[in-house]
Amino acid sequence: MTRRSWLMLVATAAVWGSSYMFIKVALHDFSTGAVVCLRTALGAALLLGWAARRGVLGDVRGRERWIAIIALIQVVGPFLLITDGETRISSSLTAILIATVPIFTALLALRFDAAERSHGWGLVGIAVGIVGVAMLFGLDLRGSAEELLGGAMMLVAALGYAISWMLVKHKLRGAAPEAVAGGTMLVAAILTAPLLAAAPPAGAPGLDAVASLLALGAGGTGIAFVLYYTLIADIGPARASMVGYVAPAFSIAYGVVLLGERLTAAAVGGLALILAGSWLGAQGRLPGVLSRTAPSRSSAPAPAPARRTQGA
């Protein structure tokens, strides 16, 4: 990888990792529905504009039904769950639990996708990741039923992401990812508009909440996606997927340093196990520094499915 590629990878992870922090701040003055509607509207504007510039908007023609279905599973459901769940748990813990997406993908592949099915180290990774989740729920989420509910909401959101990547792979194969993503964001914005209308801000929102919402919509939902697919074009989807292993570290740093969230030993241990399990489950092999053997399989799919590690 070139120096430019490394810088882009770190920049993308830094932007995506900030999403959970911006959600937390935006919730000070905006309702859950408002945050989801406004961020997806901003993201749709950027992504569809980019797709139009590249002349690939036509890729969504004839695929409208699946784009609508995927929008529900990939955007509306997970975004609402994550946003509402962050009223119950920290942004740091949110990022850790969303990092389970590759583990859920590997589990689903055992039944629904032979090409993505885990073997050997991949199966070990699934088990390691599940232990990490159990550690978080057993040691870090011992406080209240609200915290447990918030953690469960993140896992359901991660499952929704995993299901959606398989649908994208099998139902939208060959479509330009920016056109597909822009379409799903547009559908999500339309579907959540009634939630915004039902719970508008009670008063003039604060500058920090507005700035966070703009950064969330334009950055985490729009610009970062463009950066990610530029990175895929430069170094390929397998290497680009490393963004998903770097982003949680940024999320934790933002939460601890900027939001004053606590970081427990259980959270650190759970993160280590989940990321290790995600790597093994997605790559089916040990990292190169630990093994000289060739990969047993590559689950890094075409660009759109590779986005499964983004989360927010």
C-alpha cells in the first residue's frame, strides 16, 4: 500500500469512527427519528450527486423494489436502533458491538451462502467473537435493564447490516455502489420523514447538535462512503475492509476523550475478542504477521457488501 492509501484508510476510519459520537451529541436536541431522517437526507444528496456525476444513476432502474427492501433492513432499522440505543449506552460500547457485523455475516453464510461459508480459522473466529459479546454483556452491561436493552439493540442492528450485505450481493450485483447507497438513503429519508414531523425539535437546537448532525450526514453518511470506494478502487476491497478494524479504536478515543465516557477492562477485552473474531470470521486466516500460509478463502466481496464494517 502506498502512503496515500494508508492516509485515506486512516482518514476514512476516523470519519466513520466519529459517527457514534456525533449521534450522541445530536440527540441532545433532536429526536431519534429526526437524526435518522436528516442524516440520510444529507447522505442521499451527496451520494446521488456523486452517482449522477459519474453517470451511474441508471444502475438503480429496475431494481427499485430491492433497493426499498434493503433500505429498510440496512438503513432504517439499524439507524433507528443505533440512534435510540445510544440513549442507553455509550458511543464507545456502541462501536464495539457494531463491530460484530462480520461475525453475523459468517453465521448467516453457514446457512445461506456457500461461497462465504467459514471453515477452519473462520469458525474459530465466530466462537471467539461470541465470547467477546458474552464478556460485554456479562461484565460491562451489568447495570440496568436499559443498558442491556441498548446492547441488544446494537446486536440486532449489526444483524440487519449482515443480512443486507447478502441481499446486496445477490440482488444488486453489478450496480454502482454509490447509486445503490444513494438510493437506499433516499428511501430511508422518505420513510423516516413522518418521524421527524411527529417529533421536531422543541426549540432552537444548539450549535453543537446542528454541527454534529451536519457532520454525521455529510461526513459519516456521505463523504466517508466516497472515500471508501475510492480506496477500494486503489487497493481492492480486501485491504479496504481493514477500515472496519480501525474505526472502533477511533470511536472509543472520541468517546473517552471528548465525551468523558468510561472505558472498562471488560470493554477492552470484549473489543479485542470481537475484532479478533471478526478478522478470523471475515478473512478465514490468521493475520499475515502470525502466519505465512495463504488465505484459506476471501470473504471480501464486491464493493457494496464490503461496506459491512461501517456500522453507523
